[in-house]
Amino acid sequence: KKKMRVFLFVCLLFPFYSYAAKISLSISGKIEDHSAMLYFPDGRELPISIDASGKGELVVDVTEPVYVALGYHYISRTLLLTPDTDIQISFENKKFGERVAITGTGSQVNIYLNNGRLKAAKIDDMALGEKAFFLKMDSILNVNLQELDHAGLSEEINEMEKIRLKYFTCATLPSYPYFHMRIAKDSTYEASLEYWSKLQELMVMDASLLRYDEFRSFLVEAVSRVARKQYPESKSLDAVVRYVESEVKEPGIAEFLINKNVYAYVERYGLDSADAYCAVFDRYVKSPLLVKNFETLCNRWRKLSVGALSPNFNCTDLSGKKVSLSDFKGKYVYIDIWATWCGPCKMVAPILDELAKEYDGQIVIYKVDTEKEQELAGAFGIRSIPSILFIPMEGKPEMAQGAMPKASFKKAIDEFLLKK
């Protein structure tokens, strides 16, 4: 009996909490992607496997309310998970971006987040003058706060949402000067002191706000804008680094900004001329997960460095034929990586057809649909389309990106051939 009393006493002191949130997915229609992804503020990415019937579920440890993004087939939805969340999300495969049905414990807040009634300032709104644009943002925020009041959420979540909505509503503020000049065709416009004051007022250097994706996105854009103003003689990334070094005293914010900017630079441009940025990354970024992710990125680029052999690939061409890089041994290969939904890709397609005839016998031109052959795009670290890969006889690739006119494509191919 004494042992039993001790056990009960311990149980009272340390109750058994599960701290588990469960998400169940049900997808109707043709299943094209067999996994969804859950993205966390700390950088974690957890897959949700989808079976042949369109069902999938994931149970994750959650000790406090956390906003996550649920991604499926190029579309994402914002969710809020709590320790007792047990929600079922149903949607048609092709309409994940339009409507979903959410039921279960924790559905109330997630229905509110995904009902489509929350608004943000749009790009077109930036045609307005500064004062009118500020008033527009204030008006939209008031409407969003009214929507929040009607949702009937808990006090804790209500306070979190007030912060999130502030940054959700003014997401376009950092880009206002850039877009206003172009949309309003006002080349003489210069942002006022009121604009910069409003921008910096929202740039709160509080690491606890990194739990909000909207704050993270806002801060990256705002710091870039302010840094370029403060250090106009520096390149964009150099200006951000200087700004962090001189202005950001909060370690969590500094780590976030350096990781975000340096990672984006290396992801786009590779490791050439990135030694100084990698050193900055090492100095500021200490999170094991962020360090691991960056090292994975760097290793991918090391395999594509100048002089390295091209990764082999196996994929299907537009005629349905299975091919691999080894099939082109002894030839110069030009790979056009595109997608059916890519406007610039369609614009350059006729140009590439002309070049294929002009360079017939000198170079193999091969088209790859990145939607169907994501493995190939991933192997070469491609993050934008259209992208062009030149792979010579010895298999050492070079890359060009963007929709270029015929003259530029021709020059790129000529230069490529002259090097060989």
C-alpha cells in the first residue's frame, strides 16, 4: 500500500501527457504525388506518405501551439497544431489550393486559417501613394481582426493570431518602393521617412517571433531593403551581412538572417566565390539542423563544381523513350529543363527547335519536363526554369538559366563549343 501511495503521489507530480498532434489526410481524384510535407518553423520537414487510396497520416510531438505549413503538389496550407490536435483534412487532388474540408479536434482554428476570408495587401495596391497604401493596409488589418473575433478562438491562440495577422497583412510593405515605381510609372518616387520608420517599427529583433512564417518572410525582405539603403555601395548579400554584423544583437535573429541569405545564395549560384559567405555562415549558424542542411546543399554543389564529372541520370524523353547520360557518350549534350506550366519555357521552345536544326550533328538537344523528372532537376541542383545544361564528351557540366533570346542562346552554345 505504501508503494502504491508513493506511485500515486509521483503520478500527481508528473502527470502522463501525450503531447502528440495527429494529421490525417484523405485525397480524392487521381493521386499524382504520393507524399505531402509538413514544414516547421525550425527547419524540420516531415513527410506524410500517401497510399494508393489517397490516405495518409502523421503523428508528431507538439508541446506548445505551433504554426506549420502543409505542402502538397506545389501548394501549401497554414495549420496550427497543439498538443491535442487530431484533425482530418480532405480535399480533391486538383483543388488543394481552392478548398479543403477540416474536421476533428483542433479543426476550429484550422478552418478559420483556411477559409479564404483573410486578406493581405496585393501588388496592385502598391500603385497607391504612400499614405493611401498605409491606410489600405490598416483597413485590411481591421477586417482581418474582425474575422479573428468572429472565429471564437482561445485567448492564447487569439493573441498569437493578432501578431501573425499584422505581418500577414503587410507582407508587401518591404517591396512597396520597388513595385510602386513600376506599377504607378513614377520614376521620381523616393520612399519617405515615414515609410522607413514604419518598416523598421515592424522589424522587431525578437527571436520568439520566428515561430511565424509571415514574420520570417517579412524580416528577410525588410532587412534586405534597409541594408541596401544603408550600404548602397555593397552587393545585396554583402549589405545584409554588414547590417547583421552592425545592427542585429539578438543571436537567434542573426542566425536566421545569415542562414536564410547565405543558403539562398549558394542554392542559386553554387560555391564559386562563396568562401567568404560560408565563413560568415559558420560564424553565426549553430543549429545542428541548419548546419546539416547547409552541408547537404554544399555537397550537392561540390559534385557539380568545375571539373567534376556530371551525375548520371535516367529519365524518359518526350517520346516516352528511356534514356540515361551514358547513352550520349562521346557527344556534346544540351539539356533543356522546362515544365508545361512555365510561360518563359514555352516562349523559347521555337527558338530551341531552330537551334536543334542549326547545330544538327554537333550537339544533342534533349528536353526534360521537370514535373515528371524531378530527380534529374534535383541531381543538378536546379531551382528555376527554364534551365540549360551543357554536358561535353568528358561529362563535366555547365549551366545557364533563364529565358534568353535566340542570339543569347546561340552565343552560349558557340562559346560552349569553342571551349571544347
